[in-house]
Amino acid sequence: MIHILVHDKKDTVGVAVVEGIKAGQELTGWVMEDDSTIIVKALNDIPIGHKVATQSIKNGQTVIKYGFDIGKAVSEIKVGEHAHTHNIKTKRW
């Protein structure tokens, strides 16, 4: 079963595509660019449509989703951690 969707191998986050992801759950991610899969252990509950870190992201580092810069981390984000507005901010303002 695919739990998260990753568009590009450079992405640092994937998007939850199933309901009910719970902390501690092993997630399978499909990397669309090369039709590979990755395994990530969820550190938090992840709501459907929300992001989960597929790589460690340092404070201030650019977050990549769908191959594009979507903002910067405002705190360290560990692999498997919920990545959302509490730890990612836009660079626009």
C-alpha cells in the first residue's frame, strides 16, 4: 500500500494520500520520477493531504515538494515528522 506520494527524487517531503496515519507506523512512499519506493517511519500522526519529511531538514533549509521550493524550515524537521505550518514558513514575506 502506498501511504505517501513523492513527485521528485529531490523532494524533502511527501504528501499523505491515505487517512489515519499514526505515529510509529511504517509508511511506503512512491517516488513518481523513477517509479521507486521509500520507507519512512511516521513520528507523528499525519492527516491526509499533509506533508511528512522524507529527509532530515535543518532549521532554515529549503523544503522541496513536487520538485519546487515551497518555503523554509523554521525548526529542525526529522525524517518521518509532520511537516506543516508549525515548522515550515513561506519565503515570500
